[in-house]
Amino acid sequence: MTLTSSAVLTVLAISAIHWFALEARWVKPRISNGYTEYPMPRGLKLLFSVVVPLLVYGAAANLLSPDGEKWVQLVSIKWYGIRKLSMNWADVVSVYNNPEDNSLTIRDKSNRTIVHTMYNVGRAEFIRQISELPYGFAKQL
């Protein structure tokens, strides 16, 4: 039985998604200067550091190729987990649970938001901290 390149790529993509989810469950949040940090898993950091240069290279190679397409479609991507944002628990004004993608959206007084997905590190610790808030947000979880 021979595997086609598309079958191999499909298996790799599905395996990577499962790896990211498992890694997010294994890695623990870290305490830094009295704050709990929920970093992006290493697998996603590696993926972004490899994929972004490859996409730029592919777009440039396609544009410079004589038989390549003469247009490059720009895609807007939200980079969840890459930006660093700190929020005091006392400033939290709302917590929303989105069951469709199993994420939590936390908003503060300055209208900044944190979207904590199942791929973020320390999910159980994050939910525990939210449930300890005095505002009754635990009922929404």
C-alpha cells in the first residue's frame, strides 16, 4: 500500500492538532513576579516560526516565477496566544463561555480581551482562578 503525499500531509495535520491539545494539557502555567503566565505551547511556537517564513517564501516564489500567478491573496489571521497581555483580576468585568469552540473570553474595564482556548496552557488553573473571583463568574462556566 502506497501513501500519497496528500494522505501523509492529512495524517501529519491531524496528528499536530492532537499534539497541540495534549501539550496544552501537560504544560503547567508559570508564576512570574507574582503573576500567573499562560504561555503558548512550544509546538505552536515551532509551527508559527516554521510556517510563516514558508508562506512568505511561497508567496514570493510564486510572484517571481514566470508561470506563477501574478496576484497574491492576503489573508487576515488572528494570532491567538502570540501577543502578551496582562490583566488584573480586579479589573475583570465579564467572562463568557463559548461552548462551540470550548473557549473562555475574559474582558476587563479597558475593554481588552483574553480568549483562552483548549490549546492554551493551564486551562484547569485558569478556570480555578476565575471561579475564585468574587463576582459570581463561576456560574457562567
